[in-house]
Amino acid sequence: MNKGKDILSVENIAKMDMEKSKQFFFVGGVPVFDYMIDVEQDEIVRNTQNKAMFMDTKLFLPVGTILTGKTDTGEEIAINPFACADLMEIGGKHFYSLEFGGKQRQSRDIELAGSVDQVVGEMIEKIPDLIKSEKDIIRVEIKQPVKISLGGNNKNIIAAIASIYSSYGVPSLIDKISMFHPIFFDTGLELWNILQAEYGKLKVNTGDIEDVHIQGLVPRKGYVITVVKPDGTRHDRTILSNRTNEEKIGQERLLNRYQAIEKLLYESSKETDTYLVLNSLTNPEELRLVLHLLQVAYAMQVDTFFCLSNTFLNCASELVSSKSYFRRRMLRWFESPKELIERRVLPYTSHMILNREELTSLEPGIEIKGLERCMLEIARSMNHGRASFSVAGGKLLVSDGRRGVKLAELLAREDAEVFWEKCNLGPFNGFKYAERIISTGDDNVIKFVSTLGAGDTFTGIFIGLAALGWDMGHAMRAATLGAQYFIKTRKLPRLSDLVSLDNEHTRCGTFGRLKDSLFFHMDGDGVLTRYGAIAEKTNAMHTNQLHRPFSDIVKHYCGECK
């Protein structure tokens, strides 16, 4: 391959992008209040009289086990894992399980949390054969006060963006950023004060209070349980999530909300760099309006980042099962969530971010076709015909666990021609289109606390740097380093932390490599072979690359970091 010109030696568009104000609109991803609970393993074993069992990634608790303690505001609380768990029989005894590193949603008509009397009373009522009186209840004490903090996908993504921007070497950058996360909430609850305080620190606009308030709306809560081993190390976390009652939000309120967002896009997107971030949805009525909003954003040339989740797929499934969203060209109702996403989401989306499990849910054929082929097919179906793009097609990022993250994209013709020359593929004779797969982030993380929340950190850093015009490969590298830092420390990274972690990988030999594959597709020349006639030709170039020091990348884009 020709050496060509060093991309870091030329003036980069990111420096110009910082001169213009930017605004981010976050839709979906309702606020979640995380109740942070540390429970000692010895306490569980002692109170259950050695009946609790730790097996691989699961903790099996005897039926009747509840967790009791106080919040940091002094309120007494009891948590009943039975509300989220399946009942099972092991050796003639009944248990329910908690899975470390996972999330379990409320699946029974029984309160997940409340007073001790309330929880005990419901257990006796729901399973009288197993729980006959309070004597059958096993109480495990939470010794430290339960801290309540604001979480949720969008809040976590916003916090990651803010952390990176505040460490940028341009003091005025953070002042040019506006964040909008319009929500609905019962503002009479004490939790509203927590939400206002935490979003206030991040300078997030949630809307006028009269537009936000829904009397009696149950907030989403996540009880984040960490079991502490005798040596002080921790099992990965498990989250128990409550039910909400989003059906209380009327159709008119939803319609007014989304029409207001559309109006803001019309009024401001030409003067300000605007980005739409679509996250997990749980309300099918809201999804109807999101699908229209995507087309408005597309028409206004607003970049859209679609963070697919299983929650979104479930919401889409509910919508299509109602036979009430129309596919005009086929003159029928949409029949599957996959069809709905392929026809009403992907064509209007410039960036899509998800993990391999979520991709498998969307595209079951991944096991037959292979990951990279599926990624390229989806990337080609995204972002059709935007005036600000020289080629139809989007950018698809898939997190693949310890194997790092992959990006699939269709290259703009002018970029593809530069790569053709650098690949030394001979005289340029034209091609139909070119596509690319980049893989990075397969560094070894030897010690870590928990992987929960790392996906939001990755997503936030990538979105934030992509909005500043960073090269996709550089933004991916930053995001993977940020996710690694988060699972090691449970803290949001700054750019200087990413530089330090990259240096640590270099010193310790834990670094991975970047793999870059380019595919140039050309018409066939009709030449006959022993098998038939050539209908299409593809020139491919695969490279394995050692990472450039991340400090060089940071210096190039922002001069210095904090």
C-alpha cells in the first residue's frame, strides 16, 4: 500500500466544527432512578443459613428472601427479588435466582419494593403454600445507606458526552452545546428533585414543567444489587427493574410533545449543528410519533443516531401486532418489527449503534451469513439519498464484547478514490460503490469491576466525537478506551484518562490492533470462465494495523486535554 499523506498532518474538519453551536435531541430512554445496593456475601450466607447458592453467574436465593435497609434520605425500604424472578425447585426446595451482569424486569403482580409489612403481606397472599407467616421471611440486611441516583440510557450517554467535552482543550466548547431530553414525569414526587439536580449539573433541558407533569405517572426504578465477597471484591451487578404505567400519558400529550420537537428542528437545524439520538422506547404510541420525527429529521438533514435495544424491538412488536401502522407501497399493515425497522427507521438513520446480541434479534440470519456480511447489508439500507451525503448508506457500529467493536460503512466516492490510490490497485477504472469494515478495541482488560453501563459510555463518547468531526476510526478508538476505563473504575473518562489507558496497554502488552478492510465493487466484464461469465468483480484490501499513540490523535484534534 502506498504511504500517501498522513491524515494527522493535515488541517482537520473537527477544528472548524467547534466554531458552530451544537444541539442534541434525545428521544426515548426514559429517566431511571438507580438504587445502589451493596450486600455482603457473608450476610446472605448467614441469614439464609447456608441455603443460598452461588453458581457461575447466578445467585440462588431461598423463597422468602428479601433485602431490607434505608435509603440515603432515611426512608426504610424492603426489596423483594421474587417480583422479577422465576420460581424453581432444586433438591426439593424452592429458590429464585439473580443473574450477575444482567437485568431482570418485574414479571409478577407483586411490588418489587416497599415497606417490610407491605412486602411480607404480598408474599403471604401470593404464595401461601410457601410463605405462611412472617416467620418464613428471610431478611438480609443492607448495611450501607442505599444511594439513589439518576440513570437511564440517555442520561448516561449525556454524561459521557459532557465528560469528554469538558476535558477538551477548547474552553468554550462546552458552552456551545445544548442538550434536550423532553420527558414526562410526576413532578410532585420527591424523585423529581433528584432529576432536576442531576440534569441541572449537565445543563439538560427537559421541557417546561407544565408540559412535563403527569399526575400519578410511576417513575422507572432500577435496584442495582452488588454482592461483595469476603475479600472485598465484587460480583458483577444485577438490576431488578420495576413496572411503570406509561399508558397514563394521553395520545394528545404525546402528539403535542413531538410536534413541538419537530418545530424546533425546522426552526434551528439550519443555524445550528443538530443531532437526534433515538434510544430505547417502551410505549408503542410514542413509537408512532418517533417514526414521523425520523422523516422530519431526515428532510432537515439532521444526523440521527439510532441506538437499537431489545426494548425497542419489543415496542415495535407491540405496534405491529395491533395491525395499526400502514405500509403504503404494499397497501397493508406492517407485519413484523424487523420489517418496520427496515422500512421506517433505517432509511432515515445515518448512524446505528448496537451490540451483537441486539443485531441477532434484528437479523437472525447472522449465524448463517456471518457478522460482517450482515453489517454491510444493513449499512447499505441506511440513510437513503440525503443531500448532504454523496452516497446512500449509513454507518453501523456493532459491539462484540471482548472482541471489540466493528464499523461498517459505505464510502463517499471521493474518499473511496483516495483509498484506491493508497491501496495501489492499479489505474483507476471506476467502481459502482465501495464499502468498509473497521475493527478495533480488542485490547485485553485484565481487571474490571463491572461491564454494566459500559455500552452507554461507549455510545456517548462516540456520538460526542463524531459530532465534532472526528474520523470514524479515531472516534471508535476513543469510545472503546472509554468503555474499558469505565468497566475498570466505574468512573466516566476524560480524554487524559484515555491517553493514560492507551499508554498502559502499550507498556503491559495488552494492546489490540485495528483491522481495516476495503471492498471496491465493479461491474463484471462478461469474461467467460470454466464456471460461467463474470457478472461482478470485487477488489479487496485487508490490513492489520498497530494503533497510533492516542496522545497523537488527541493533540491533532484539540491540541491538549484535561
